[in-house]
Amino acid sequence: MPNLTRRAAAGALVLAGLSGAARARTQDAPPRRSTVAAEPPREWVDADTGHRVVRLSDEAGSSSLYFHQNGYLPDGRTLVISTPGAISAVDLESRAVRPIIRGEGLQLLFAGRRTGDIYFTRTGPGDGSAQPLPTTVFAASATTGVEREIGPIASGSIGSINADETLLLGQWAERDMPLQPRTRGRDGRYDQAAYSANWPDGTPMTFADAKEVRLNDRLEARIPMEIFTLDVRTGERRVVHRATDWLNHLQFSPTDPGLIMFCHEGPWHKVDRIWTIRTDGTGMTKVHTRTMNMEIAGHEWFADDGRTIWYDLQTPRGQKFTVAGYEPETGVRTHYHLERDEWSVHFNSSHDGALFAGDGGDAEMVARAPDGKWIYLFRPEAIPDVAGLHAPNAGDLIRPGIFRSERLVNMGPHDYRLEPNITFTPDNRWLVFRSNMHGANHVYAVEIARAA
């Protein structure tokens, strides 16, 4: 997003930059919600970090994709996002937003890394019964908007596309089990659940603890599930893996068309979460093995070059924080340590692998961070051998390191029930995220270089 012009007014600096006592209040108080539909600022310099932030979306209710799903076209300057009633493209240089596909019941899935086509589903209206809504998968040119139908899915969902864009990856469950009663929006999709549960004495749990209870309820239901592929050209459906584990977080390798990563979902301290498998169902491999009680690992993603699987590792949960890497081809493991306040709901890595980022978290989340509501940039730093001397088996051991952090955006007013889901732009100059910091959901970007 080079040469973005400065259009910030002085008032925008006040809206965005919380400092001193004002910042302290936001860490303890509930997120602010404006009762007036004021237009959020277009651009400002965060007063606490010195980094420039811009709003990319024009319409309230816009959203960028989940952190491991690709939203960037091969041209390096176009980002696809969801906007009310449409799937839209954002020109990262001019910041112009244009709709690509309009209509009801649309769900943006991802953009193809090779062709630049966008993949999405269109869900038709239901008949008022408990039957799944009729859903069809489509692809479309991001330039012309011309669509082609790939095929219907009777139930289930699509989570990824492989490196050569020949196969879509999906999951199916024998029956639906919502984690919390929810209402269906006008577009046919569910609104976000507001998790709630009580302790045995009747005291309400926090949102985070209630979510754990609901995750466990779903896990213990042992509903039969399938991971399947859908041929992009023919629509043929093939089953890759069947289980009564809760299968989720499906991802294709960005470089190996036949390698799949998925998780066993549920409370992270109960499940062996991260797994890989080939599209023909062979080679199922557990990526991480727990070595202590209450150890957790999750929110895994592939590095852009496909060589490393990265994930959030805590040993034990909520106490010691690490971003861990595993190379499927070599078995090499790397651990980068970070501090409690630096823990993030999701981490991500730059396209060249030189930088990492995190989207922070509030005080109710797993780290219980007293000051964790920030967008972070992390510079990885390896811990070298002392005096050039190393253990005889050093090559077989975990490679240790630390993250040197820099705060980019004060997220004090943000409600973390909407996860920011940070991604690096292809030029590694900006981080894109979604936020409700000004009330409505919008898509923003922060410049990695400090503002002049």
C-alpha cells in the first residue's frame, strides 16, 4: 500500500490515540459503544505507538477474512473483503472499494493464490424447517465478476483451496450442534454466539470460560464427521478422513497441492489438536505431542513458503507463551518466547518469513493479560550458542529464540468477541485487521514503519 496520502484530521488523532489515564481506563472498562452512527476516521497516527492506521472499508459491517485464509490477489495490491450485500475488492494503493459480486446469502471463502479468482458460497432461503440451507460453491473472476458454479454441498462447509487450485477442502458433520442458541440473520447465516454458562453455584462464567464449556459439550457429543475434497472442475466429492473427533480448522499447504492440515477441535488442553494428512487419506501425522498436563497448542497456520507449520504453544496454559514452528519435511522445531501481554488470539507471519504479528487479547482470555489489547509486530531473534560452543546433539534439539515486540495499534476500545485476525499485505508493509473500535465493524490497516 505505497504512498498512502495523509487525510487525517486532528480529530481523528483524538479518536484513535488513547494515552495515559485514558488508556488505563479502557483496559478495565467495557468497550465503548457509540450511540451515534458517527463516521469513523479514515486515517490517523496512533498517539501511543506512532504508527499510521487507515480505514480500508467504506461500509459499516465490512469484514476481512480469517487469519489463515488468503484474501490477496496475485497482483499484490488487491484485497478481497466482505461488505454488506456484496463481496468487494479493495485497491490497497488508492483505497478504492468496488463490489465484485452482489446478492443475499453470500459468504466469501478466499482468493486463489494462482489464478486470483475468488471463491464463495451462495446460500438460498430455507423452508422454515431444521434442514440445512441449500448452499452452492462458486468461483468468480475478481476483475469481471463473471461466475462459474463448482457444485452444491448438501451440508458442511468449505475451508481451503489447494496450491494449484484443483481441489476445495471441506468438512461435514452428521448433524448440527450449535455451541450456543443463535438467531439467523437475513442473509441466511448465523449471528455470532454470545457464549454463556454458570458455575455449579449459579455464578455466571466469563465469556471465555463459557466458551470452553460449550466447546467441550460439542466435543463429547462425538458426532460422526468427514473431511472431503471437492474437485474445482467437476464438483466431484471425495472423502479424505472419517472420525468422531471434532474436525475443524482445515488448511491446504500453500505450496504442496496434496498436503492438508486440520485440527481436533475442543478444549485445547484435552485434545491432540494439530494434524496433517494427504489428500488420498494417507500419511496422517500428529504435529505436536503434549508433554505436560494443561499444555495447549493451536491456532496453527502454514508459513507462506509451506515449509513450516506455526502455532500458539503454552506450557502450561496461561503461564508460558511460545510461538512454535515445525517443519514437516525435516522435523526441525523452533520456539520463540513472548511475554504475557504479548500473547495474541491469532499470530501470523509475513510473506517473506522475516516478521511475525499478533492481534492481542483482552483480560478475560487465556493469558489473562492486564495490558494485552494491542496489535503487535514481532521480530524473531534466535538465541545463539554461548562462545560458539554447542551440544553434540544440537541439531536434534528445539531451536530457541525470542520475539522482540513493537506495539502498532492501541486496541483499548475494541471488543475482542470480534477477533481482529491480522494478515500481512504482500509487500510486508502493512497489517490488515478488522475491528469495532469505533462501534461498527470495519477493516483497517496499520503501517509497519513508524510514521514520520
